[in-house]
Amino acid sequence: MATYRDLLAQVKAEIDEIDAAGARELLDSGDAPLFIDVREEDEWNEGQIPGAVHIPRGFLESRVEASAPDRAQQIVVYCAGGSRSAFAAKSLGDLGYENVVSLSGGYTDWKRNGFPTQLPTTLDPEKRSRYSRHLLIPEVGVEGQLKLLESRVLLIGAGGLGSPASLYLAAAGVGRLGIVDDDRVDASNLQRQIAHSTERLGEWKADSAKRTLEALNPDVEVVTYKERITSENVDRILADGWDVILDGADNFPTRYLINDASVFHDIPVVHGSIYRFEGQVTVFKPHEGPCYRCLFPQPPPPELAPSCAEGGVLGVLPGIIGSLQANETLKLALGIGNPLIGRLLLFDALTATFDEVALRRDPNCPVCGDSPTITEYIDYVEFCAGPAHA
Ligand SMILES: [Zn+2]
């Protein structure tokens, strides 16, 4: 029966190895290969080769495709001393990877040579516990959770859509949430706006939401803007640096303003709207898909615009649509999945059915088209007597 030494020697004869100096040259080259670190979590946490991805040996076969979809790409696999990575290189070869080398001497030799290393930003034990259900998903993991904690999402409105969306984003650990809302909590809001409560009647919605969200998750910083977003303040608010805008406003002037600002600032908008039993969600990502004006170049004349005062809505509907908006926002922040760019998702609460409509970018769009004619903000007249309550 073969001993471990025999087996290792046999595997090493079947794979290609590279020494630390050779690997360093590859790392510094313009076209650096993918470095895969197959050590255990505690070893990884003590330092790693810059840019490496971490796939512990036990998960290599099941997870490698997510990091290395192209089997022809050059891969350097390493462990502490070069033995585990030799077996890993053999496995990758068996999986069809054509260009794999194992770092002989491993991370230990790399470090001994004084080559660059980096320490991972890690999660402290409290965060590991709080986000454990994210850490268990390979597509999120520690790396994804760190991304979320560094993400910044601006919510337009702390009403029906903004309430559930902000609660889920805060719970997920999105590090910075901005809330733009110039309204106060009213009794008629509480049928659906779950970030608020009876004891908060009369408070600013932005302040009420901030209390709710910070109580839910102290990792989240909530920035409030107790103002209505207008052409005057939109650039100032966006200058605070946001990765995604979650639009929960339900009036045309704001919708057009947010759209134009998102194109000018190149920030994706996760758009949601609701009416009675029907809701819709889509993602407007500037220049990758259509914007709102690609679909509706100009707002309807006031006499044709739906009256906001009559806009009844089933209490749970904003919970469903706002949660879908949170889902799209998390995907954008994590860079995973297939966002609703160029796709309008329609939900009918009465039949409990979803439909999807393809949306196309208009090359003649006045704001995101090839020769834009709208290059400054436009304040449209108000369509409703009072503010709309989504
Ligand atoms: Zn457009």
C-alpha cells in the first residue's frame, strides 16, 4: 500500500510546480494569473498573497468554478508548504483546468523571500455571529459581507417601499444608509410603513426610520436628509457618495429628477412602484440598460397623471415590492446574480402572479442616449396637492 510520501511524490510528478521567485514574477506581470489559496481559514487570516482568492482545500472542487469559470486561464495554487497545493493542482487538472501550477515551498517560502503579503480585513466574532447565515453562502461569504459593510445605499423615501427595503438592507449589514424624506409619520402611514410605529406619530420619518434601523443593527450608519429632493439639493446629496439609489418615491417630479441624476452621476437606481394590488420593480443601470426616460421621455401632463390622493394600496404590497428592491440592491452591492436591468418585473397580488417585460434602451433617449438633449435638472410641476405616500 502506498504511503502518504509515495502518493505525494507520485502527484508531484504529474503536476507542474513554480518557485516563489517565479510566482512573484507572474504576480507582477501585466497579466497576473489567478492565485488560489487552499489553506484553512485560520491560516488565511494570518496573511496571504495579494489578490489571491481563498478556497479551502476541502471545498476546492465544488467552488472553484465560481472563481475560475475559464478552464484555460492560468492558475497558481498555493498552501503553506506546497503539499496540499500539489494535490489541489492535480484535482484541478482532473477537472479540466489546463494551466495550473503549484507553488513549491508554499506561502512559507513566499514570506521567507520577503515578497508582498496582505492581511485580510476580517469580521470580528460579533459580526461573524450576526452575519453567519451570509457567511454560509459561498456567493457572499466573508468577502461579500465585507463588501456589504462598505456599501452605501441612498433611499429616496422612508415610506411604504423604503420601510421594508431599509429594514432588510440594515439587517444584511449594508454599512451606510441614506434616507431622504421630508415627511412626518401620520396615522394613515402605519397600515404599511413598518419602519414607523404608533408612538412615533408626528416625528420626522427619516428620524423614526433611523431609530428603527440603528436599533436593528448598530453596524449601520444612517444619514438623514429631512428635505424633499429637488434640482437644488440633488447634487449635494449625491456628492455624499452612494453606490446604489433605491427609489421608493411615488411622484413623477422626483422620479424624473432621480433618473436624470443617476445618469449624470452614473449610479444605478433600483426602482419600485405600487398601486392597489399591483407592483413593479426594475433596475435602471446607466448605459448598461434603459433609463426611465428611455421608456417615458417626458412626464404626462398633470391632467393625465394619476392622482396620488386616491392611490390606495394593499398593506402588504409595498412589503413585497420593497423586499424585491432590497434583493436587487444587495445583488448590485455584492456583484452577484442577474439584476433586473432591462427587465420590468410585474407582480399582481390578487392572482399572486409575476410577469416580466423586456425594456430596451433608446439610443435617442434625451438623457442617456447618444446625443442627449437634457443635460441639466428639470423641476417638473407638482402633480399632487400633497406629498405622495408610497
Ligand atoms: Zn435613457
